[in-house]
Amino acid sequence: MTDPSMIISELSRLTTPYAIEETRIVELGDSPQVVSLRGRDRRNPVLIMVHGGPGTSLSATSWMWQRPLEESLTIIQYDQRGAGRSFRHDDPDRLRDALSLDHCAWDTIELAELITAEFGIEQVLLAGHSWGTAVATRAALLRPDLFAAYLGVCQIASTAAGEAESWRWARAEADRRGDRAAAAELDAIAPYPESFSRETLIIERRWVSRFGGMAAGRADSLYFDDGESVAPDWSAADQESARAGREFLAQHLLPRFIEIDFTMITEFPIPIMVFLGRHDYVTPTAPALAWLDRLAAPAKIIEWFDDSAHLPMYEEPGHFLTAVLEHLLPYGR
């Protein structure tokens, strides 16, 4: 056995009597979506994890951090409509007219309904990362009865405010480092995010990543991006689906990304906790902190990851594990 993905798959295999380790295609909102269920004991609390992007499925790379959490949680991941493995099972002509934050949020709700019915439970735990925090936040606001608590990893509060802060930081870093090429490219897309588009976002993110705002202390996040190539149980067709899906969503869903704004929401119906990377300038922390400061909720928790940027579960997996067990797991019991 020399194929790295096969080795990772075997290392990840669950063998305990009550383990669950399944991958299914489920119709959510009339869109086929690939759902994975993993946990050492299906009687444990259930967590639905909503990935970011749009279009950046976590299921390809979560083997880097998820396995220890499966000791205490049954973790449900799904490749959202148009993302990851799901894209190749859908009809692009139909899908392009069914892409919005609400479409994605109702998919999450429908998945939660299916899971609670299957497991015979009343509620699940809910978590989101980056774009997934917008999807999950919207789902929790629409159907709080389904969710015991919510965790936002790199929480979005207002994309416009976040993008503005991200550009300002990158531009200041360009000056601090004496990087004239970065300064010129960032100036060329100003004012930002008024100029927001796929093209300007690519330029802005190039320098945010180069300066460590995606992965702390790194000039890129290739270990995360390239992890897909050794994804356990992903075929070559799955990897091509993920690449094509990212391209498709960049054209048809990304333009609406800039419209996300939760800052007018002043009450949150369930306990909310956010995990924030101290060096995150993909979703800068200031807008989320300002929103949380005004937000009324049954419980509010902020956990800082001092050595992380936008990928806390990959950058500090041990800290991520202990923080989930301390803050989120109790609400599932």
C-alpha cells in the first residue's frame, strides 16, 4: 500500500462496535449533496459542520484534524450544492438559478431534520467555518429549534466590513515590508471592496495570503489547498469535481458574497461561540467582535487562537480539540 490517500484512509478507519463511517448522496433542496458521517460511537452528540468557500469543501482535508474529535462526537460533513464531490452529481444549468445564502441555509436545515429523525434526537450541534459561518448563522436564525448551540470558526458578521479591513491590513503590510509590487496591485483595485469582483478578490487574497493572513507564519496555504490531492476516499473524478465546482461557484455565487451582513441582528436564539485566529485577515476579527459585543444570546463565548490565521483547526488542532470539548460539547449532552 503506497498510495498516500489509501494509507490515510486505512489510518482513519473506525472499528469500534458503535462506530459510524458512511458517505451518502442526499437530496437537499432538490440538489444532490455528498454527506459523510463519522464517529466512534453513534450514540455521541451529533455535530453538523458547514464548510467555507464558497466551494471549499472540508471533507477532503479534515483528516488532518477531525479524527480525535470523533472520539466524542459524531461529525456530519457535507459538500454544499455545487461544491466538492457534489458538483458532479448536479445539473449546472439548474443549479445556477438556485444559488444563494438562503438556498444553502435551507439545505443545512433539511440535513439537520434528516439527521435528527435518523438518530432519534431532538437537536444537533452546529458549526461553520468562514463562508460556512454565514450559512450556519442563517440556518440557526431560521430554525433555532433544531440546534442546541452554534460554533463559528472565523465568523463572518459583515463581508463588506471584513473585506475593507482585510484590504487595509494588506496595504499597510505592503508599506511595512517595503513591497512595492504588493502596494501597486492593491492600489490598483482601490477603493475596495467597492470594486469587489472575482478578479479583485484574487488580487487582494494573493497578498493577504503572502503576508500570513491566511495561514499564520506562512506565505501561502498550499498544505491546505494541496491536501485535497491525498484526500482519503476521494477519486480523481471527485478532485476534478471540486476544481470545477470552485470555478462554477466563483462565477455564480461569489458575487453575492459581499452582500452578507448580520450586524442588524441584535438577538441570537441559541448559545453562540466563536473561535478566532489572531492573525486572520481573510475574515478579520474586528467586525465579528463588534457584532458579538452588541448581540444578546443565551451564552456567548470567544476563544482566541493566538498562533492561527484563517485555519485554526489546521494550524492549532490540539487547541481546537480542547476548545470544542470544553465549550461546544457540553451543549450536546
